[in-house]
Amino acid sequence: MPLRKTPSNPAIREGGDEPPSGPLSGPSSIEWRRQRLLQIGNPTTETDETSSLRPNLEARAASYGTLPSAARTGGAKHKSTFRNRHALGALPSLLIPKGRYTNPPTPSVASPRSLRGSSYFATQRPISAYDKPVGQETLEPEGAVKTNGIRVWYSSFTSIDWLHDAIKDSARQARLRRHKSKRGRIRRQLDRSIGWLTVTIIGFLTAIIAFMIVRSEQWLFDIKEGYCTTSVWKAKRFCCPVQDDTVFAPRTPSFVTLSLEESCPEWRTWGEVFAPKASTEGDLFEQEAIEYAAYTVIAISLAIISALLTIYLTASTSFVTRKDSGVLSSTFATGNDDSKLTNPPAGGAAPRKVLYYAAGSGIPEIKTILSGFVIHGYLGGRTLFTKAVGLALSVASGLSLGKEGPFVHIASCVGNIVSRFFSKYETNEGKRRGILSAACAAGVAVAFGAPIGGVLFSLEEVSYFFPAKVMWRSFFCAMVAAMTLRFLDPFGSGKLVLFQVTYDKDWHAYELVPFLLLGVFGGVYGAWFSKLNYRWSRDVRNATWLKRYPVVEVILVTLVTAIFSFLNPYTRMGGTELVYNLFAECRAGSPNTHSGLCVLNPPTQAMPVIRSIFVALLVKGALTIVTFGIKVPAGIFIPTLGVGACAGRILGILIQWAQFSYPNSAAFSVCEGDLDCVIPGLYAMVGAAATLSGVTRTTVSLAVIMFELTDTLTYAVPVMLSVLVAKTIADALEPKGIYDLVIELSQLPYLDAKHDYVWGNLQISDVTDRDVDVIRVDRENTVKSLRDQLQDLVESGNSDSGFPILRPDGEGMRMVGYIGANELEHALSIVADDPDQVIKFHTAMPHQHGGPMASSISSLAETGSHVIGADPYDFSCYMDQAPLTVQDNSPLELVQQLFTKLGARYVVVTDTDGHYEGVIDKKTWLAFLDELEHKSD
């Protein structure tokens, strides 16, 4: 049956968007699909552009997350049965506006224009069909590669189908291998080279962006104190070059004396600018007051700009793409009801807090995305710009945060943007996540100058699927990024990172005891930091007036940071500079005192240094608890390294003091009278590694990063010992690290494949949803009835699911297939002109990639071709004809393995005779696991 092209609803013809031309065309605009679906059964209804279908800035609920808020806070009882809870009415939802669209409006002419004249293709890059094949040529029937149904696209806050993407890539590879000619071999080689070209571009661009952020942050940080008279755009380290890569402290401790030659006449402080004559004590106090006021005002200004950029440019409500659902709205009318629903249905999803994509480190969200979750806009160009600019501003403000963690998010944004230019990644979310894993490795490589550690960090911490091919490309991407950053030389010292140090002495056996103590400290600190930050975020930031005024929270935190940081030399300097000075080895005869941390005479100098470092430890630790989580780009690596380095430096100075006082003791006999036998910087490095391990729970990658920072394997044993002890103790005190707690707090649907569950006497029947709406082929399924079923599914908060398609068989029902909500919405929007037309579903041979239905109908329309035998009212091509099934007597561990190892989006449950019982989708399984975990606790 031919598809009618003349829309009957005038509202659909107001604008410039083009409707989809066939089953495999790219996504049309949200408004076009909403209007088309609303028109079904209402041919004479006219909907004004300002009606309740499109109120200005009115929010609509979208399923997001997995768990009710009460499950996190313990403020409400669990419902009696899981099936009652699986109505999903209590699931949190995300607010998505209906007033701001990135898409052009709907067509304004009486009849659809040709695709060639569409304003859509003239105004923005077209979004290709998700299952569009690489080539448009038709294969011979005997050579056609068979796949299993068509996927159109993935909406925001839904999970991807790993199995479908793997099968589709296998079909693409088979089509390439079928051509045996020289041209075919060249095409295969070009296809293989696309992956290497992609990761090369990603590594190169990531290094350039990191270089710009580092240089900007250095200048903005120093501008709080003064400016360079020779060039106002120079940071202090470039205005005042010194030997041994010395980084001057903002204020030298009183127990350190600097000669006049070590001063920097080119650098002028704000106190000297506004109070140039400082001959008396009163004038000096005036200079101090001016410097303090300028420091505070500039710091708050930088933090406010960063927060405003984050809030107003990356709020989740501002990201609406063509791939979002057109019926995902509480104001969508049903049937012939002309009065639009203005209130969410009873039991519907409760409003959820708005997310700010550029805030935080981004690593928890990257872990969730790499596990198979879709968040449109989180890795886009706008987020990349805001994250990069906001990160330089927030770090320069002096807040207790770092830029190393956000580099992973920035690199992932670069990877996502670059992958869009290659169809093999643009139309395959599974393969795109391999590119994102490589990008994460590049982010760590430019953050720590550790390409090998970056690959291991991507494998250990963020990646979900990491085959050998991804590892090779990750290694290459990290190498390109590190090499490019080395040539750019952001610090002017030839080093990739500022705190890259070297030691020229070996460790001794007696030092294993203090290294063990540092591991204990790192584990205890990591566990309690994670607990306190989680509770602060849950009970203060998200439960008080601070939730409504995030900018005020940023101002208050910045003000408190400036007050406590300005009075101490080590809290006032930048986090990276502090870590470098704490790590540094004091060399005999060197004029570099590393900001007074080099203790030459412990009996007279040790205690003042220890007191200053201890104050820095307390201030940095306390401020990081309240800072991590505010609405600015913020990492956790540098503040954590700073706290651990302070603890390690204190312990190192104490042991140095003991060796200085008792040089002939048996414990120090290996030193043979050498008073420089103890290296406090080594203790700082070990303490920093232990503390970071306690907070993030990384082990192997962290140890390798430390090896690369010190350019030696000499200290492998101390680092490994402290890291393992720290992780063991931290896991005993708090099973989850900071990233897992952020995932829990944000209710991100992350399925942890490393977690072991105790199932007890639970069975599959305890989690199976038997109340899910189904499509029966023995009944008349019209366009209008399927539209109503789709709306009910979305309003129940289950938009990430779909409909089992069943046929009667004796005493039960047999599976015919499964159709997702996105596929059904796309198909219905095409046939919306015939609401009473019957839709057909039938089993057939698996869909052939290369036949008529495999080619994008939009491309066939452009070439004047006609699709023969393509019935738009036959939805079988959208149907998954071979969904994963398990019997109801299977163990729950089998279901867990299907979701974690195979990446299933849903699992169909049957009885022992093969009759349909119900469905378990991924979000239902996640909610079940969370309830199981809370019960075990």
C-alpha cells in the first residue's frame, strides 16, 4: 500500500522541517513526530504553536535513573512486591523543556517538498539513519548478510543494544570482505585505517586543548596576586624564570631567608600597585589588606563566571535533540480528547533535579555512558567548550579542586565529536564506545604525562567493554596525546606535568614500616572522605536551600576557601604547585628550597615546617569535602594527592629528624652516616598514591602513573604496598569509592559487572514484569490503538522499554518478536494519516542488510528509485525476531551474566514449555539489584 504524503493537520505544515521518508530515514524533529502522533484520530483538530503541546519552557518528564529517591535516603518504605514497584511510577524523571528546540520548525507549505529542497539539509548537518548501510548497492540474495531487525536511533536516557550493534558491524565487515577485487581490498584497508586515523586526531586535539587550559589556568591563577610588568599575559613562572624549575610560593615562610637575587622585580603585586610606598609597618599592613582583598575578589569573580557558564550553558533541560521521544510529555493528548493533559498521571514519575553536564569531574557519567547508557549532549561541543573554559576559571579561582579528572571528560567529548564524521562510529553506538575508551586514555595521558597509566586507567576504572583492539588503539591515542603535549611544553620545562619529579637515592628496608603507615592513612582518609562528601551532598547540598541557589553555594565556598587559604603559604599556592614542591627532592648545594620545604637543620626548622604542612593538610581536606560537587568543573585527583603528599612529607621530615638526631641507631645503620639518606619527597609521593587509591579505589593504573611520574621503577615496591593497603582498608570501611557514590547519588543506571551479589532464595519470578503491555497479532492493531499503547508506556516511565509481540498457542502465548518504543514511534509517525489502518507483524526470514529495506529510503528518493514491496504498514522490519529468552526456572546469576557480559537491553522470560511469561528490562534489573543490595546492608 502506498504511503500518503499529504498531512491533514495544518499545524504540521507550519515551519521548515521535513518528515521522514521511510523506515530507515534519519530522525525527524520532536515537534513533527508529536504533531503527527497527536493527529491520529483527530483529522480536523488544529493545534496552535503555543498550545499546551508546546508551552513556553514547560517541562516534561523523561525517564532517567533507576531508583526512587526514598531508596537512597531511607525516608520511605519499600512497596510490598516488586511488581507493584515496577509500575515505575516512583522512578525519578528528568526535566526536559518543550520551549527550546535545536531543530527547525515543521513544514509550512501545503504539500511536502522534495528532500533536495528541504531547509533541514540547508541549515544543519543531516542525522543519518542509524541502520543505514555503508554502501547503497544491492547485494545478491545468496550473499546478503542477515541481521535481526532495524533500530532507528537511541533517545536520551536509554540504554543501547550491544548485541544489535555487534551483529550490524559483523554484517558490515562481511559486505566489505565479499569484494575480492583490488578496489575491494583497498576499501577494506581504508576501513581499517579509519580507527587509527580517528584516535590520532583525538589524541592530537586533546593535547592542544589541554595545553590551552593549562596555560590559561596558570595566568588566571597568578593574576589574583599581581601581573608581569614585561608582559601582562605572562604567568609568574614565565615572568620570573628560576633555576631547577623552582615555583615561588605566594608567601615565603618566615623561617626561610631569600637573598635579594632571588626576588623578582618583573612581578608586581596588587599591593605594590595601589600602595607603592611601604616604608612603615602601617603601610605594609595596607599592602597586605589590598593584596588580600584583590585575591578574594578576583577568586570569587572567576568562580562565579565558571558557575554561570556551567549552569546556563550545560543544564540538561537545554539539550533536546531530534532523537528524543515525541510523546515523552505529560501534556500529550490521547485519543479524541481535545483537552490536553496538564498534570502528570497519577503514579507517574516524580520530577527530578536538573543535571549540569559540565559540573564535576565527569568520570562517573563517562562510566555510565561507556556501560551502554545514552545521554545526548553530555559529550557534545557545547559541553566541551563550557568544560574547558569553566575548568580553567574554577581551578584558577583557588578552589580545592583539580583539572586532571575533567581532562577525561574533555577527551571523551573530543572523541565523540570526531567519531561523528565517520559513519562506522556515527551509526554504531557500541563501536563508538571503543573510541571513547581510547579518548579516556588520552585524557589521563595529558593529565599526568602517563600514557601507559592512561590505558590502564581506562581499562580499570571507566571502560565497560575493552577488547584487545580497543587496548591497542587506546595505547596509540595516549601516545599521540603525550607526544603532542611534550612538543607544546605547557610549563616551559620540558615536562608533561608540573609535579613530574626524579629521585637519585634508593629506598631502604626499614622504610617499609612508614610506607605501610601511609597506606593505612590513605585507606582511612579515602573511606571517610567518600562518606562525608556523600553525606554533605545528600543532606546539605541537595536537601537545603543550597539546592535552589547553586551560584550562592559557589560564592560561599570560594569565600571560605580564600579566607582560609590566604593565611598559609601552602594552602594559598596552586594544588599542582603544592604537590610538586611536596614531591621534590632537596638536593645538597641547590639554591632551590622548594618554598621552604627543604629542612637543612631539623632541630630548628622541622617543627615550623610540620605545623605549616599540617595546617595545609587540614584545610585542603576539609575544603575538598564541601567543594567536590559544586556546580563548576572540578576534579578530585589533585586535592587528594595534595592531602596525601602533606601527610607523607610530615612523616618523611619526622624520620629525617630521627635519623639526624640518632645517626648511629641500628635502624639507620644502612645510611652509613649519610645525613641525606632520608628523602621526605619520596614519602610524599607514596602518601599521595595511597590517599588517591583510598578515594578512587584504583590500584594498578595508579601505581603505573606514579612510576611514570618518577621516571623509574625503583620505588615500585613502596608504591604497590601503600596502594594495596589503602584499597584494602578503604574497602573495609566503605565498600564504594567516590565515583560509585556519585553514581549512586545521581541515580545513574550503571550496572557494575565487578560486583558479586548473593541471590539467596530469590527467583526470576521475583523480578519478572508480567504486567507489561503486549501486542497480540491475533487482534486488530490499528495505528491509533498502537499510538495509545505507546503513550501509556512512555507515561509509565518505561520509555526505555518496548512491547513483546505475541501469538496464541494452545494454553499460552508464544513470542513473535519485540519492538522498541523508539522504533514504534518512528513507524507510527510515518503512517499517521491513516489512524484506522491495521498494522501487521509477522515472522519472516531475518532482515537482509543489502535488500530494499536495508537502504535508506531517503537516499532512494533522491536518486528517483522506488522501493518495491516495502509496505509502510508492515512493522515486521522493526521487530527483534530473536530476543534473548530465559526460562523461569533459570538462576538469577544467568540473567546477571546476560546483562553484563552480552550487554542485553531486555530479556524475555518463558516457562518450561516456551510460553511467554514476562520481560526483564535493564532498568528493572538495576532497580532489583539496588533493592537487593540495600537489604543485604
